[in-house]
Amino acid sequence: MRILLLPRSAVWVDAARDALTAAGIDVETVGTPAEAARASSAGDAALVADASLANLADVVALVRGSDRTETLPLVVVVRDPMRDPLERTFRLGIDDYVVESAVHQLRERAIALLRGDPWAGMRAPRGRLVLADPDRGRRQAVARVLRAWGFDFAFAADAEELAEQLRRDPPPRLAIAAADLPPDGAAAALPRLRGVRPGVEIPWLLLADAERLPEVQDLARAYGPASVFDRSGPPENIIFLVNDLLQARGAEARRSPRLLHGGPVSFWTEGSAETFWAYSYNINRTGLYVRTLAPPPLDTVLQVRFRPPFGEGLVAAEAQVMWRKEYGTQSGPLHPPGIGIQFTRVPLADAAAHAAGYDALLAEHERAAGAGSGSLRPEPRTTPPITGR
């Protein structure tokens, strides 16, 4: 793929060309929209244009004016995402933007367009799990599968060791326990073990042989959130149950309606010197969908700043990537490429600003829908985790 830079006289072009060519990406500078249209008509290209072009709408219409180029990826370079008219820009069909002072981040967008991984080498730890099973070989088989997905482990061989692991901070994201856990089995131990961390909900995954499945499934229903893994199946099957249990709380948190809301979003990962800019697509009480051509990996913890509906200031939050869609993915919801993030910690004043903006946006949608419509009825209120910081 070639990256076309328009216009070649823009002050950011040299820095963009250096960053892209250093990554082995073909670059071509063009002086006019007509040149951009001719260069893109050959196919396998993407256009990066200066957002301040007076005729940007005409440029978009021209370069995407044929069947061959109607899906041409289009990125713009902006000066200040908090001041530039991003809403109007995205309305033109722009796919993403970068900030002029960080134009080298075009590299990540280009790698994503080439179906590469712009976050290669970044391990996103998925948290600690506790695995309790008296059989060392069974522990190793399960741990081998889940470690490949980024999980860390603590192990236990009986109920007492499991209780000790549950008491440690931070609490595990999930407890995996064998149905035959010594000394008396999971059925006897589970009521006591669930009380080890009062106020902390830890999902449980119980491991059982095929002949005990009905009995253990009854136990799981009594002490949910919990599920049961049939040990007679391939160890690889366990990842589906683990994901279901860990995402169940995210689904619960999404019960408030998602409402369309566009605005600049910045984020960075812990310890990183880079701040990335993106644009929100929809919002609910506990998170955002953020559109970007370079979505970070699942489970990445981000520091996020965004403008709430009807707000002028920024909300600060810690959030986790719960869902991602890469460029070119045809399956899943009809969203642009990006990430669904769920708030994990929000300072008190920021939570109030977000809630006020969301409630006002929800009221506006309900008025627009009409008093007789139930399509946007609010579901039971779910608030993000709040801190007093």
C-alpha cells in the first residue's frame, strides 16, 4: 500500500514521510486533489490530507468518486483536536486523524491499514487467575492454554491454599477449582470460599469429570457467577468459558443505552510517553466506543481523557479495552474500527460530569423519539467505579 500525502507543501509532510519510510512503507507526495485522485485510482493506496484544506469536502468527493476508490482510507492531520472542527471533518467520511505535533503516529495507522499489528510486542496482561486442583498435571494443562492468552497464575492444591490465594491483593479476576478439591470437594468448600473476600465478586469456573457434570452444574447455578468445564474435552475449550465469565460483568455494565456521541478522545498506556488521539463513536454510563484505525489490544488498561456530552472540559478516567475491531473486519457490529472501553476508575468530580452529560444526552434522545417510544428507555442505572481522587 502507498500512503499519499496532500499537499506536499504542508509543514508536517517531511516528518510524516520520514516516519513512514523508516517503517518500510511506500510514500508519495501530491500537490493537488487532482493529483491525489489520479494516484489513488491505481488502487492499494491511502490518503493523508491536511485538515485545514479549504476544499476538504471536495477533495473527499473527488478521491472517492469512482467504484475503485470509494473505500479509499482517508486520514487527516489536525493542529488541535480540542479546537479543530472534528465533528464536521468526520461527517465527510474521514476514517481517522493524527495531531500535527505527533504526525509520526501515522506509522501505526499505516501498519493497521496493511493488516499488520501496530501494537506488536506490547503484552497486555489479562490479570491473575487462581487455579486450584490436587492434580499437578491437570493444573499444567489448563495453565498452558490460558498463559498463551496472557493470563498469570497462582496455584493451590486444596481448599486452604485456595483461601490463602483469594485473600491476596489484588484479588484474582477468576477462581478455577476442581470439583474434587481436597479435603471435602468444591461443594463443601465453595460457600466458605466465597466469603473470603466480602464485597468482592469473583467469578468461579469449576472443573468436573463428565459423570459429575449435572451435580456440579447445580452447584454453579447456586453460587453464580460460575460455570463448569468438562474435563473430558480438549483443554483449549476452557478459554471460551473464561472469556464468557470475565465479560459477563462488562455486559452487565453496558445495560444503559449506547447513544451516538462524537468528540475528541486522548489515551495512553501506563508508563508510555506517547499520547494517542481518537474520536468517540458512542457512549453509555460506563464506557465509550472509540474509533481509531489502530485499536490497542484487548484488556489494555488506558488512561483516557474525553469531552462529555454538552461539556466543555475533559473527563479523566481509567478504562480497560473490552472489545476491539480492526480495519477491514467484516464480522461483528457495524461500527468503524476502534475499541469498546469500560471505565474501571473515575474520580468523583469526573464521574459527576460524565453522568450529567450522559443523562442530558439520553433525555434529548427520548424527547426526539417521542413520549410513546420505548426504544431508548433507560435500563437499571449502573454507575462506573468512582474514586475520591
